[in-house]
Amino acid sequence: MDYEINEKDIAPQLSLTRRETVTMKTIGNGLDAGFKTLKEHSAASGAEAVGPLFVFSPDFGKDQFDLIICMPVASGEAGEGVAIEEIPGGHVVFTTHVGPYTEVPEAYKALFAWIEENGRKPAGAAREFYLNDPKDVPESELRVEIAIPLA
């Protein structure tokens, strides 16, 4: 797949957050559990999502690592296993992957190749924005925006 790669600024975003400790083998279950917890908490507390759910991991690549699963909100409150925090913004390089989640690593390869070819440096954990839900669309239509902060 050819990826269109661009740069943009992302604003800081108030978010309900849930941390899940996972391994590469359990990452799918961790995402599912985190998304479910955030959706249940927002429904019970009246917080409304103002953007797509997203995830990042400052320590991705270790044997065991924390996923920070985020639901952007205009306002909200913490609850059991759910925090409310402002996720910093910044300048990013990004692309959108369309297709199975198992092929997302190809988008990362394209982004890191662009970073190297353009003499840039990553400046933090990549974020994955889930633009639709696998319960609502076929696997071939899944959309994930990957954004990598730049120095």
C-alpha cells in the first residue's frame, strides 16, 4: 500500500484515559478492555467523546508495556480505573492506514522511512487514532491514523 504522508499540528486534548499493561501477544485484549472501560465510564458519567479514541505507549517495545488508551472529551471526571488528563499536543508526521490491523506495521515503516529521508527526528511516542470500529466495518475498511511527534 502506498501511504500519503503529511505533517500537522495536534492541539492538546483533554481525555479520559485508561492504562493497560500488555505484551505484544496480549495487546489486542488490552485495547478491547481499555476501550470497553472508557465507553462504559463515559456512558455512566455523561462524558461525550469529541474525537476518535486513540492510544500511545511511551515504553512500547519492551517485553511488557503500558498502553495509554484515550477518549477525547470536552469535560469529564475520573472514576475507577479511569483518569482525566490533558494529553500534550505537538507537531507530527502522519498517515492513515486502511485495512487489517495486522498490516499497520507497514504504515510505521513508511513513516519512519519518511522521517529518515527528510532528516527529521521522532520526539515521542506514536499515537494511533482509531477512525472507525471493527464491529461496524469490514476488516478491509478499518482506518487508523498513525501520528509520530517530530523534534
